[in-house]
Amino acid sequence: MDTSSAVRITKLRSLIRDVQDYPKPGIVFKDITPLLRDAAGLSLAVEYLTQPFRHLHIQAVVGAESRGFIFAVAVARNLSAGFVPVRKPGHLPYKTRAEEYALEYGTDRLEIHNDALRPGDKVLMVDDLLATGGTMAACCRLVRSLGADIVGIAVLIELTHLHGRNLLGDYPVHSILRYGAGE
């Protein structure tokens, strides 16, 4: 990484706020709202999420509810691609298919419209955070169930100590900011 890129990454890191004990004791939440408020930081983050995929002729960018929408729509615009939302149950108005995934305590479900993607569509998956990988893995299963081809996964923040990449198979994962345990 060249010096100017390192400076930019440092700038982005400075815009991520740590919130102790949220949403429960012992968790350090990576709050992206200061980055979203900063015009230059937001623009830089979106550009870094977009760059590795410009040459791949992406047809759709898939984002998971809700913070994933923010980045996925902006990346889709940069790639001249469409945007496809993945949402919690009951929030999409048309026929859907669902995927259940494990949480620390229990399970959750995500849904996508049955006609959101066509077989062979080149798809980029985008989210704000990759932690344990459960949400992204469920999103990938939904996309694959529609016959689309996932060409990559792009996330703003990766919590490396939680090994979320392990659930994502061979999909290339591009993360901008990486944090280990205690960071």
C-alpha cells in the first residue's frame, strides 16, 4: 500500500467510533455514523469498495438490511449496476424466498424477491460489516438459489478475529478496514 493510500485508510479509521458495551455488555460496536456524516470519508469508502470490481461488468449489487443498503446502493451507482435488497421477513412486498441462519443465541431469517436476479447475473455482495459471517453467508445462499453468480464480497469493516470469511467459501472478500480482537 502506498503512502497516500495508507493516509486515506487512517482517515477512514478515524471516522469509525467505538461504542463500548453496545448492543450488550462486552461488545465494542463499530459505529459508522461519523463516517457517513463526513462527505469525503463516505466518498472515499464507497470508492474503495468499488475499485476492485470496476472491470467485472457487475449487473447487480446485493445489500443486506439495513446498513448494507447505504453502501450497496452507492457502489451499484458507481458500477452502473442495479441494486437488490435482502431484508428481514415481511418487508418485501412481492413473492420471496427465505434463508435461515444462526445467531449467537437462536436464528434469524432473510428474504429476497423471487425475481430479483436472473440465472447467470454477475453479482457483487456489499455490506458494512463482516463479523461471524452468518448474515453474508445467508445472503450468498439466497443469491445462488436464484442462479446468479457471485463475483465478490465487499465490506467496509471486517472483524478478523471472528473468522467470518470461513463461512464464505471461495468467494473473494474485499474489506477496507480490518480490526482484530481488542481493536
